[in-house]
Amino acid sequence: MSIGLIRGRVVLEPHQPEWDSIAAQTIARLHLLLGDTAAGIEHIGSTSVRSICAKPIIDLVLGVKDLSALLRQNPLLEQNGFLCRGQDHPDQHLYICGSGDFITHHIHAVPYRGEAWNNYVNLRDYLNSHAADAAAYAALKTSLAAQYADDRKTYTAQKSAFIQALLAKAATWRQQTTA
């Protein structure tokens, strides 16, 4: 089983159980490299949702208490195959693994337990607990992938409203499960 895609492409595969073990190995490597800089690291994104198709790129959220402390670790991370692509959203830095335009991992570095962290974790947990919403999301992804196989930006943009609605449901669900 392989992971990875050429940058900009959209190809979906059925869920692969190996994605969890690949994510766990990467999480262990990051913890070893970063020590206390990493307050938490979780497998997120569609590869972490057992019932849906996904691009074969492992997504992780790396929670840090101090983003500047993480950025000081960039030379070490780069030596170990984790390349910083910069800030892709406010208070969020993207790291990738791969070779050239072939990407195997996206690591989203965010403030630990902040809004982005909570959104990533809540959405994963919500979709793993709500089969009907997971199936609807998978159907949307499949339809969009057929239309935008060579246009990842449009594919992503077209999912945005649906994901925002899921995030709202996931936040409400999380509040109810922790109350």
C-alpha cells in the first residue's frame, strides 16, 4: 500500500487500515523530534475517518503552545523530511512530507486546543460517530473529485460550505458529549 499524490491532483481511495499505522509512526517520529514543543499530535482528515474515501495523504494536526518555538525547530524538521510551507491560515503553519511534487503528508501546526485544533479533532470524531453525515461527505467528495481531478483548489473550495456545516454540527455534538 502506498500513500501520496502529485501536488494539485485529486484522487480518492477507499479507506485503508494502514493509514492509521502510518499516521501513528509519523506521530511517534514527530514526538521524538519535537519533545515538549509538541503538546499534542492527532491523525485527522479523511484518512482518519474509517468509513469514507480519501486522498491518500496523511493529515495530522500538531498542537503547540508556542508556534515560534516550533518554527525554531524547522532546520531539524527539514533534516528529517518535514518541510515547512509557511503560514496557510492565521496561526497555522503547514508542513509537508514527500519528494518534489509528490506529497505524502500534511501536518497542520496550530495552537494546542485552540479553535483550529478543536475543529480538526471534533470533525474527525463526529464523522466517525455519524455514518449518515460521513456518507454524505464522501458522496460530495466523490462527485467533486470526478469534476476537478486536476484542480485541487476548486475541489477544496467546493467542499467548504459543506465542511462549515459539519463543523457546526461537530461543535454542538462535542458540547453535548462533554456536558
